[in-house]
Amino acid sequence: MIWNCSFSQNFTNYTIADGLPSNHVYKLTQDHKGFIWFATDKGLVKYNGTTFKTFTTKDGLTTNDIWNIFPTKDDKLWFLSKTSSLGYIKNDSVYSFKSDIKNEIFNPIFTSHLANEVILTSPSKSHRLIENQWKTVLGNKFRSDNFSLYVKHSNIKNIELIYPLDSIKTHTKSNTTKGFVFKNKLSNIHKRGQITDSLFYWVDNKSYHFLNLNTQQLQSKTFKQQL
């Protein structure tokens, strides 16, 4: 006799009728204490299972249009958007920091989250929070034939993405280089960034690629291969 048991999952939909400030939610995540957070176009929302608490510009945000959020184990909830000041919420207080360059606007669409640190990464540069200021770090300089990507690693200084997006080079702190060729040229990069102290990734509309920074080995897979 064969038994086949299956269980369905019940989903709960939350809207402005339940306490959200908007039905336009970019992202939701759960922090390490179990709170659910919603990034919306009308503020950042914390949900404790019963009530919603909304953080807006009145609480210290520089914009209510929050695109992305990252929880870290030190009880911070980092928030991202296109604005002049970014930071985190901790113990229901907003901490927001500006660039060391006057009037700079961040556009952190490729941001990396490493342990308790968030590295703001835009199409043109990367920033790290140093002494309560977002400071530009090495990398992301446009040239006619390449694009440098900042990485935080004990040995690798940066990654050079070679146009027409078909290969990369790693540059070490001891001034050595190593080249890699993608099986297929990158097309319409949707995501890229460093996800651990040793992994950097790219995702385009057909494939994804992982570079191990410790072993300097590149692995590529197409979405079709995974079906």
C-alpha cells in the first residue's frame, strides 16, 4: 500500500485595508527577531503579526519611496532608494547617512549585502559606510573597453568586466591578473554583486554565473539547463 499525503499552504494577503500605507510593495523580508518588513512607495513598514508601524520622512527617511531592504544580524534593517541619504532602522529609530561628496544622489541598484555590512553599488560607483559617511571605494570606473567592479576580499582587489560583456579579469592586491571567458555573452544584466566573502555573481535574462573569489573559478548555468 502506498500513501501519498500532501498539504496546501494558506496565504494571507495584506492591503491598505489591513494597515499598509500602500498596495505597491517592492519587497518584503523577515528580520532576525521575526518582524516582517515591507518596502513600499509610501514608507517602510514593520509588522509584528498584529499591527503595522510605518516609517516615513517624518521619522527621518529622506524619501518614502523605498525600493529595497536588507536585515542584518546586528538588528539593523537597511533601506535603499534613489536619494541623498541612506542607512538603517534599529530599535525603531532611523539612522541615515550622506555621501562624503556634497549633494551626491545614490542609485544603489546593484547593492551587495555582506554579513553586517551593506555596500551601496550603482551603475557608476560603490560606497561603504565609513565614520558615518558613505565614501566612494575603488571600482566601477567606466572606460571604453571595460568596467571595474569593487569587491571586498582579502586577496582580490577588483573584477574587470570586459566589453562586449563576454569575459572578465580578476586583479589581486599583489598585482596579478587572471582572465575568464563566459560561455555566452552577458545580455541585459538584471543583478550582480557580492553575496558572501568569497562569491560574486551575475544574472542576465538567460543565465547566471558565480565567481569563487578564493579559488578563482567561474561557473555558469543557463535557466534552460535547470528546467
